[in-house]
Amino acid sequence: MAVIQVCHFALAASGVGGWSAALPLRTMRQRQQRNTMSLHHPLVIDCHGHYTTAPKALEQWRNRQIAGIQDPAAMPRVDELRISDDELRESIENNQLRLMRERGSDLTIFSPRASFMAHHIGDFQVSSTWAAICNELCHRVSQLFPEHFIGAAMLPQSPGVDPASCIPELERCVRDYGFVGINLNPDPSGGHWTSPPLTDRHWYPIYEKMVEWDIPAMIHVSTSCNACFHTTGAHYINADTTAVMQLIQGDLFKDFPTLRFIIPHGGGAAPYHWGRYRGLAQELKKPLLQEHLLNNLFFDTCVYHQPGIDLLTKVIPVDNILFASEMIGAVRGIDPETGHYFDDTRRYVQATANLNDEQRYKVYEGNARRVFPRLDAALKARGR
């Protein structure tokens, strides 16, 4: 700093621009320092977190709501659900936040528990009430721990109901809660796939609002009520893969060139079979997937072993990969082969030989800021 001040005075004394002439140099150095720090110590943003540890009162209220579908006299009022801030703190501090600190994760994009969305249960009113309750709880968590959590919305989808019915809740969450994204269920029927493909105009009202509010959607199904499909082992991965193929078959991004989707769980089977999908796109007379999909489609790192992350980072361009763990989710145990939790995905990202420091920065921070502009703006507003 002393050297810079001497330069300032020398410039002023010689009549060459004074203080203002030296400011760009100092600013440039500060920016270079920040960039270097970010590269080696990125903000680790987990783009895929669910409130799987909510207080038991939430599940109890939901069970009463489900019972009330058959017996309206048993339907609970919203104000009968009482969860204190202390209960929320305990549920987070002893679970997600503790693991985030242990594993080196800084911020989680936090949405309601995916399997609890259960859009196939009841009608739109049931889903609307349930979504509003779950979204409010995630908002309260983000207010209690603003440095560590920011919300993404569950939509009140219901089989056979126009997706436009979800817009008021979507807008409320973005406008009033500061949420930065949504979860979009391509199969509200719960494993029977009664909705049109994602490329159909059926979904356009949601896409129009996504573009208007500049938010992405994670394509995420909920509980399977089809006995053929285990919820987290089959239905989730089926849906991820199905979404990719639907997008290959259509031309959605011609209509919505700024639309952004995250395909969770590492993209389902798509990266493993990337050659198949490239070949199918060619047979369908579609452009190369780099042009057809990858300006708009992104994959997270919820892949629970090292070879899987190695494959993902080798096949999919680094600009299309976002860090995620879905911790305390589908796979909560310790891998006997490594002695570490399966869902400690940062270990795999750190260990892969396919990424250098600059590329890891993109996976951990840079890509999330780009895909979630409202997250980027919120972080910048906090000086991060």
C-alpha cells in the first residue's frame, strides 16, 4: 500500500491525473487478488438440497391432510401446524449445517423434500396448501441461516391440472421469499407418466414465467406410486434420463433460448450413454447436442462414487456441471469401500483427475452463479 501511495503523490506532483490516474491500477490488482482467491478457495454452492430433516410435526400434519381427503371433517387447518424457530434451528444445525461444515460446503439451494411433494395425492387444493406450507418452512430456514441456505420452490402441481395454476405460488416464492429457482415435476402422476413431454406447449406457462423471472428449474420427480419403480433407485433416475431424451426429440430451446434446466442425480443414465444420445439426435436430424441442448441444460454431481464423477466430468463439458450432494437424501449410509458417506460428493470432485483448479471453481461456484442469476445477485448484495 505504501508503494501505491508514493505513486499517487508522484503522479499528482507531476500533474499527471493525480489520484484518479492510479485508481484503475489498484482496482485491477484488487480484482486479480479476488479472482485468485476465488479460484483457490471457491464458494462451494450445493445446488441440490432438500429439507429432509423437518420437524416431525410437518409429517404429522401431512398425514392428517391426507386422511382429510376421504373425511373432510378431519382436514386440518394450516394454523394448526406450529413449528417454532428453535425447532427449525435444531433440525438444521444438527443435520444439514453440521455436515456442510464438516464437508466444506458453504451454501445450499434448499427446497422442500422431493419425495414429500407427492403431487399425485389429492387435488390441486391439497397440493396448493401443502406446497405453500413447505415453501414457507424453507424460507424460514433461509432467514435463520442466510449465509448458508437460499430457497428453491416446490410447485403445487396436480395430475391433469393446467400448470398455469402453479404460477401464483411460483411468483410468491420468487418475489416475496427471494427464491432463486424451482423444482419442476415432469410426472405429477407419480410414476404413471400421464403428462405431456416437457417439450409440449402444456408446460409453456411455467417456462414463460421462468424466463420472465430469470430462474432455472431442476427437473425433479417425487414419490413413485407405481410398484414397478422404486422411488429413488428407479423413478428418479428414469425421470432424469427421460427428460434428456424428451429435450433431444423436441426443439424447446428454439422457443425459449434462455430457458435453463438442471438434470439432477448426475443426469440419470444420459452421461453414461452419451454416445447413444448423440447418435439418436443424429438419427432424428437434430443438431449436435452441444448446440441442441448444452446452452440450456446442466447436470449436477449427485453421483455417489468416484468412477461416476470421473465419468461425468470426462463426458459432460465442465461448463454444464454444477456441484450438488442432496445430502441426507436417498443414500445416507457409509460406503464400506471408502469409509466415507456415499453422499459426500465434494470428495469425489476434489479427487477426480479430470478437473484443474479453474474447472473446479466452475463446478463449485462459477456455474451456479451463471445458471442461477438471482443467487448471484443475492450473493453480490452480501459482498460475496
